[in-house]
Amino acid sequence: MTACPDTVGRVSTTPPARDTAIGIGTDTTAGGAEHPDRLARWRRWTKPVLVANLVAQIGIIVTGGAVRLTGSGLGCSTWPQCEPGQFTAQFHPETTYHQFVEFGNRTLTGVLSVIAIAALVLVWTDRSRVLSYRVLGAVPLLGVAAQAVIGGVIVLLHLHPGWVSLHFVVSAALVAVSLLLLHRSGEGDGPPVPTVDVPTRTLAWVLGGLTAVVVVLGVITTGAGPHSGDSEVGYRLAVDPALMSKLHAWSVWAFVAVLVVYLVRVRSASETVRRAAWLLLAITLAQGAIGYVQYFTGLPALLVGLHMLGSALLVAGTTRVVLTTRTRGALEVPTTATVAPGA
Ligand code: HEM
């Protein structure tokens, strides 16, 4: 098999064992033929694009929060148009700033879509990587598409609390996948090898499960509280917000307890594992403090917005903790010769 001389390929230092073994990671193209990498000179943009994707996925949670906290949820009265007959927010005597806040959030969705498309192209076309990684590259774009539909349903159903909660939960899941994608882009495609013992790894997964519980109880608390996203829809879910806040806080304490046990167990693990765990503790303490302060000060909008940012960071932090409990080996070393994937 002859390599194309103008091709920049990659030599894998580790075989793409697991995915290949189960038949989904074969990166060879039809017939095992080698293809020149037409995007070779763009590959160095993969990491910056994936970082931008993660930042934007977190950012849209914050701008979505701004929509809700400024009561701009129905700033645009319809979807996909902002107002009947116009796609953008426009000045006219009755226009309020709400329309522009809501339209700004919709615009950021556009920016996010462009980044997600770039991520898809760069990741999917990288034939030197296993299929499971390349498929992951499609998730941000699919997620943004799903979020655009959910956002539209929210407007059409006048801020239905169930859909607003789903909107947040899907965004949180997208933050987790975006972090996973970024992490995978920087490591090899070998089979996952544990970096800690089984009980410690289990604890990391328990933290992941508890994060989901904390976030879901959080969105229910919000749904029962005063920040509905529209001043005329001040109350949403028919559950006691004070009780929900307590359940939410108790689930956080359970999370903290598991995290402390995890920190003790990883005290002699690698620096990467320990650093991820300590960072998660710092995020958790800051987020918990904001949670209590906002609870006891009548939910000021700024703190609620910070709490949303903290939630996204905590999801990313927990994902990183789980990911550091295993490794897939070093990233392939770029070379000027093409090597058949899986060779
Ligand atoms: C440390 C981990 C924590 C995480 C990951 C977290 C996450 C969340 C999330 C995702 C929401 C929903 C945001 C939304 O739908 O816009 C929320 C709301 C809320 N959280 Fe937390 N939270 C944490 C800690 C706490 C603590 C310790 C308290 C203390 C009581 C607290 C009190 C609240 C309250 C009162 C709301 C409702 C805010 C509103 O009505 O707008 N949180 N939290």
C-alpha cells in the first residue's frame, strides 16, 4: 500500500483495541484504502474548536439564565420568528429590552451551531481516530438542534415548567459530552485502563450519578420558585419550593460526603487524578455557598445566575473526575507519513 506523499497522517502509539474489537472502531475506509487528509492543515484547530464548544455550551446556560432572570422568556412572542413577520428583534415604540435579551440568546444559539458544525467536521473527518470518538463529534450539533426545538416548544407552550427544566438538563448533559469530547481529543485510542482501584472508580461514577440528582432537584426547585422567566408566570410547579430546596441541599451534602471519601482514597493517586478531585471540591464549595446565600437572601437574580454558571462548572468538573479514573494512553504522534489506521 503506497502512502500519498502530500499527506499528513498520524502514527498511533497504542492500538485502537477495544472499539475495534467490538467492531465499531475500524477507521479504515472502504476496502482499507488510504485517503489523503484534505483537512490536514486544519487539524491543529481541533482543540481550540472543542474548547470553544465547551465554553459556548456553558455560556449559553448563562445567557439562557439571563433570559429567565430578566423576565424575558417571552420577549419574542413566537418561534422561529421573533415576532410574526420578523425574524429579528426590531425597535418600535412598544419594544422592550426583553425582546433583545431573548433574541440575543437565540443569536448565541447560532454562534454555538457554527462552532458545533466546525467540531463535527474536524472530529468526524479525522480518519486516524476510532469511530467511537468520531461519532462523539456529532453530539454537540445534534444537541444544539434538539435545544433549538425544545426552546421553540417552550415559547409556544408559554414557558411550560417541564420543558424549561428539560432545556436546562439537556444543556447540562451537553456540557458533560463537550468535556468528554475535548478530553478524548487529547488522548489516544487504546482501551481504557483504570488509573485507580475499582472501589475508587465506582465512587467517581457515584459522584456522576449524584450530580444528575442534584441538577434535577435544582431545576425542580427553580420550577417551583419565583424565577419563571416571565413576570406574569411567577409560579410554575405545584411543589413546595422550600421543601424542594431542602431536598436539593441534602442531595448536595450526599455529594460532598462521597467527594470527601473519594479525596481520601485518591491521596496517593497520580497528580492528574488528585487535581481533578480538588478542583471539583473547590467548585462544589463555591456553588454550595452561593446556593445557601441565594436561599437566605430571597433569590437575587445575580446570585441565581452565578448558581447556574456554577452548575455547569460542577457538571464539567465531575465529568473530568470520572474521566481521570481511566486513561486511553498517549495521543498519536503527528508524522508526515500516512499509516493505515489500525496498522
Ligand atoms: C453544590 C452543588 C449544587 C448544584 C450543582 C446546584 C445546582 C442547581 C441547579 C442546576 C439549579 C437549577 C437552575 C435553573 O433551573 O435555572 C439550582 C437551583 C437552586 N439551588 Fe442549587 N445547586 C447546588 C447547591 C445548592 C445549595 C447548597 C443550595 C442551598 C439551599 C441550593 C439552592 C438552590 C435554590 C434555592 C435554587 C432555586 C433557584 C431559583 O429559584 O431560581 N443549591 N441549583
